[in-house]
Amino acid sequence: MNSQAGMETPLTQYIKGNGASLGLKEYEAIGGYTALKKVLQSMTPAELQQLVMDSKLKGRGGAGFSTGTKWSLVPMGPEAPKRKYLIANADEMEPGTFKDRLLLEGNPHQLIEGMILAAYAIQADISYIFLRWAYRSAAVLLKKCLEEAYAAGYLGQHIAGSDYKLELYLHTGVGRYICGEETALLNALEGKRATPRAKPPFPQISGLFGKPTIVNNVETLSCIPHIVNNGATWFRNLSSSEDSGTKIYGVSGKVRNPGAWELPMGTTIRELLEEHAGGMLPGYQLKGILPGGASTDFLTGDHLDIKMDFAAVAAAGSRLGTGTMIVMDDKTCPVGMVHNLQHFFAQESCGWCTPCREGIPWVEKILWSIEQGAGRKEDLELLDMHTKFLGPGNTFCALAPGAMEPLQSALKYFRPEFEKHIEQKKCPYANHTH
Amino acid sequence: MSQNKADTNASIQQPSSAKPGGTELSVAERALIDHEISLVPYRKAAVIEALKIVQQNRRWVSDESLDAIARYLDMNAAEVDSVATFYNLIFRRPVGRHVMLLCDSVSCYIMGCTELYRSLQQRLGIEFGHTTSDNRFTLLPNCCLGCCDHAPALMIDDDLYRDVKPMELEGILKHYE
């Protein structure tokens, strides 16, 4: 785990980086679970909610919604349902995203403490970690850490000597990208097909088994102990932009030093690419960037000075998403790459609504025929049409609109490449033909 | 569902701790499923856990196993199957002794998973979705394994391999008999 000298990296500074994980004793030695004790001794749930609201923490799972606002919609007080749930979304499956794995494998107790704090803030009594199946080592570690936390009195009855009680379970999924969508995740936890639910009612009112439920991302929850320990102002000042805190950014693709780094929110694309990722590999030029995973619009070399925060990336026409960027080089075919993305989305569509179930496979087939040299001029208009028909407002959830983001921006920035495939009746790139 | 029967391979269908034919859940399976039921408000909410438990024990979920789960959770078989077939990693057909998941998502695509797939096809003589004739490997595509900074990646059983080059495959595969 790299970080710049002098800069604070609260989430990752104690992660050893050699695959080793912090156990309970090590976590306590660096101040672990002091935030939990402090809150249980001296803060009401309302005060903790207000602190997180003041910190301006936004969800790190991709949508960037205010965590404090999300929590504030949960019914509180004596009239509220007794059973409430807090869920950590550890179903990291957005292609190009590998940031939560770092936190899950490197410092699982940080997540567990963040979850207990979040659960206390909404007065939940049951909590789940929804972990994707493929994270086998994280599953083993979390199981061990949960046992440690129970044995130390941080979970179960009378947590840290208080009246607060919480059960925390690890649930491993059985694969499907859509489980990362929070209402689909709830259906998966209920033993159903993981199709998204209609909103409203929002999960805060009627979530898991019909009870008030909060679903937060792993990175989001891992921020909570640090906000408690150091305060909202400190958290806001970690950032170099409007959005507060640090962010775990990642870079993958043909760069010298692919990896993940905790940096101030608002670090520029240029700094990420050139300083941290070490620039492009020799012989490769930068052609495009998906800034925050597979379901974000392409940016190009003209956008290197954009700050990687929610507002600035949106203003540039894309989304921060998960903050883990995928670099497209000049030797990777844009049509082949977008086909790869659409193949993924077609496969992972849950099939619930028609535009997504039928539309994305059609898009995938059109792209495949273009890539194979069988494209027609009018295919580009068909693709343009799909980016609108599968866009926001026309589908049940955000999967299809997300799928259309890299397609619409590829058609905008790399249209000549698509045309070249059609004119030459072949893919001009030697590599990556299936 | 009939195709599963046609695909049945006696050597791996035999559940280790269930009655021959696997028509009933074993005592051990029921105990594990009962624990999951105790954590949820109603029986059928434990169906995914039940499928995982049975698959862990029997390697895949046959029609007979599925029926047994359905009876135990007071569900009908079609309802259980609609859940089982939704999820990528519940196997409704027999799988080999080792399941290989090759990441085919975008970072691995850029970093050469297509070449890796070609090499695997040559070595194993199978395509995605198939099992080698000696039942050694089942090869499946998998979406993003979450180690994009070490692409391309693949998993064999519980083991993750990163930065894999086609020339390294032989050395990796020989660990799995």
C-alpha cells in the first residue's frame, strides 16, 4: 500500500500490504475499537448520525449518496420497529474494481467496527456482511475476526459494557453482479432471485424481511471509526475538493505500476496515472479511461486534469463510480473493449425488465458483428438508439443505463474507429479477437 | 431439468454422506440447514444456504438433491430451481474435480485473458461451460475477480492466481489432479 509522505491515509496506513491482515490485538494497539467505546459511552444515535452528516461522507459504492442523509431516513425512537438491519455491501463485482478487497483482506476489524457504529446509529440489532463468493481469503479472515470481536465483547449482548446489542453474520453470495444493487442484495439475503425492487418504499423504511435496513459499502463503513475518533472537520479537511475524506483509487490496464492508493478525495487523473501508476508501459499510449469501473463513461487524454471527485467527474461527462479506473491503451481495440463490457452486462442482466434483458444482448451482437468485420453503416445508428432506449428512466434499475455509459461515450470519442471497422470489414487491431 | 439426468456421471454424483441416489438430505446436511433456518424469519429464506450446503457436500445440485431441498423447506421444486439457476455458482450439472474460473472482464481483457483462454482450450481440449473427459477440470468464465491490478487472473477451486501468463499454465495445472 503506497501513500504520499505527510498525507493522511486513515483507512490503509496500517495495512501491511504483503497479504497479511490485522488481528484484534494489532487493531486494538493502533486505537481500534476506541471509537466504538467512545460512542457507546458518550454519544446518542442521533449525535452519531449528526456527526456523519457533518462529515459530508458520501457512499463509496458508486452512487455517491450522502451517508448521513441515508441514515436519517431510518425510523427512530420508541415508535420505530424493534428489528432493524445494517448491511455491509462487500459484493465487489464492478469490473475494474478491487478497492474493497484491500480493506477486507488488510483490516477486517476496521470494517466490523464501522458496522457496529453504523448499526448503533440506526439502532439496528442484526447485521450482515454480504461478501462475494470469490473473495475466499476475505471470508476466512472475516470469520476469524468476527469470532474475535464476539469473544472481546464488541458483538453480542452488552457491547463494551453498554446496553447495546448486535448480532453480526457473514453471508457469502453465489455470484451475480446485480447482487451489488442494494435492493437486489436484499432479495438475495432473503433467499430469492436477486432482482431489484421497486422504490419506494426505500430500504430505510422497508428493507430486509420488510424491516428498516441500511446498506453501506465497505469503504464507506471503514471511514466511520476515523470520523468518530478525529471529528467531522478533520474528515472534510482530508480532501482537496468539495467531497470530503480520502478515497481509495485504483488504476488497471497497460500502466507501469497498476495498483490501489488511498489519496485525498479530488486527486487528479493525471496524478493517479503519472505519479502513482507510473505512466503507460513502454510502447503504449493512453487512449481512453473508464474513471470508475465498467459502468462509467469514457474520458480521454484531454481530461487528465479533472479531479476525481463526484462533481468534477460528473461535470466532465462521466461518473466517479468506484474510483478505480481502467486505462485503454492505443493497442486495445475500442470496439472489442466495449463489446467485452456489453457481454458482461448482457450476461449479468437479471432478466427482470425487457429493455435490459433484450436490449443489451442485441447491443452485444451488433458490436460483435462490427468487430468481426460484418458491421453495416446503419449499425452505428442502431447503437446510438439503444444508448437512449436503455438510458435512465427506461429500465427498472441502473444496470442498463450503466451499461450504456461506456457505449455512448465510445461512440462519441472513438466513432472513427467504429467506422474503420465497418469500412475495412475487419478489426484493424491485431490483438484481442476472440 | 431432464438434461441434468442425461449428464449425470455416477462417479461424481455419489454424495459422500447421503443415502445412495441422494434422494434425502443427510443428517449432517439437515443440521447445517437447520442452523441457517434458525437465523431467518421463515424456512424458505434459507434456500440459498441450503443449496450451498448441499453443493459443498455433493459437488453439484442434481434434480434429486433439488427435490430433497424443496421438500425440506416446504417449497416446490420449480421455486427452488428458479433460485438455483439464477446464481452463477450453483451448479445444476455435474462438474469436474476442480472448477476453474477464468476472469473475462475488462481489465483482464486488456491484459490478455483471451490468449489465456486460447491456451486453456488447447491444453484442456474444452471450451467454457465444459468438463474434461477425465472429469479433472470444469472451465467457466467469471466476471471480474477483483484483482485488476494483477490481471489476468483465474481461480481454481479456492485458489487465486494473478498475473498469469499462458506459459505458466502448465505449472499451475499440475497442482490439480
